[in-house]
Amino acid sequence: MKPQIRFPLRFSACILLLFVLITSALAGPPLICHRIEIGTAKSLPWAGDSWNLSGNESYDTRNLVRDTLAILDSNPPVLVRMETLRRATLYVRKDPQAAKELLTRLHTRATTQSTGALARFDFGYLAATYNEWLGLDKNLKNPAAGIDGYSVIKEALTLRGNDPEMEFAAALITLRGPEKDHQEHAQKAIAGAKGDALLAQNLASRFLGNEKQTVAEMLSRNTPWGGPEK
């Protein structure tokens, strides 16, 4: 039996400091620039690793709303929701009608479903990705203009309770502030990564440089106390 790895306070404090320092150097829209690792889970079709193209060039965006809702309604983990909505945002840059319809449909889901934590998260996260990507270009109409996606996600977190993957999403959204909120969300995401291999992989690849390293391995190379507590 493998020994259980415990995360002492100094471990969490150290990784949080690295998280804050390294994320401050990331360029580009943080919700858009890098894919979310989702393993073998299903998402919207995508080809290659380029983030600033339209994914699979043969994909018909007339199917985007239907396909996106089918994935979200299948009750996938939050990381899959994040990657699916990231891909959807990249696709709808060239399809304003799909952009508006998808946001409208997610808003309806968020305001009519009685178990609305994940539905609210979907709407808030899509609004945040729209504001980062579509909102960059003054020549594009951003249907999420004026919508505070972060506030919606905070409501989702209140309803959801402890969800490290949702905390990771909130940490990405607050990379450029508010700093206190960013640190709190990051700390909660890190605390939950010890039981979530994909979340740990995303934390490592997005913020700590080497996606093949575990958080503990990264710390063992960067601090004198980075290994598991004996």
C-alpha cells in the first residue's frame, strides 16, 4: 500500500506563492489561451493544439448549440465543462448567431433549473470566456457585454459547496484581480488537487510549467521541503 501523501500548511503556502508568481507572467486571455486537460472525456470536436483557430475546420457551427448542450446536460465534471465552453467560444467568434443563441440557452438553464449550481456555472463561465475573447475585438458584437460571469460563478460555488475544479475556474477568472479572491480560489483548488489527478495536471501545466510533473514533484525540485510529509 502506498503511503498517504499529506499536505502540510507550509506546502500549501509555498505552492500558492508559486501559483501567484507564475500566473502573473502568463500572456493572453487565461480562459482561452490554453486547453483544459480532460483526458478521454468527450467535448466539442477539435483538431490540433492551436488555440486561436476555429478548431476542426469541417465542424458545422449550426450544430454548436445542440452539441454543447448535449455535453453539458450529460453531467460531466467541471473541467470538461470548462474545455467545452472554451472551444465553443473559439468557434462562435465566426458565428455571431450561434454565440447569442448559446448564451441565451445557458441563461435559461441557469434561471429555470431547480438544481442550478452547475447550470449557473456554465452560464457564468461562458459569459467570462466571451468577455475575454469576443470582448477583445471592438468589431465583434459580444452578447455577454455587461454580464459579470465571476459573480455568477460565485453564486454557483455557494450552491455547490466544496468543488476544487470550480475553484480552479474561479482562480483563472481572477488571475488579474481581485488578488485576494484569486488567492483564496487558488488555495482551495490546490487543496483539492491531491484527490483529483486531472485537476493536478491542469494546475501543473497551466501554472507550474511541466504538465507531466505532479505538484509534489514540482515542489521537491523547487523547495527544500517540497516532498511529502513523513
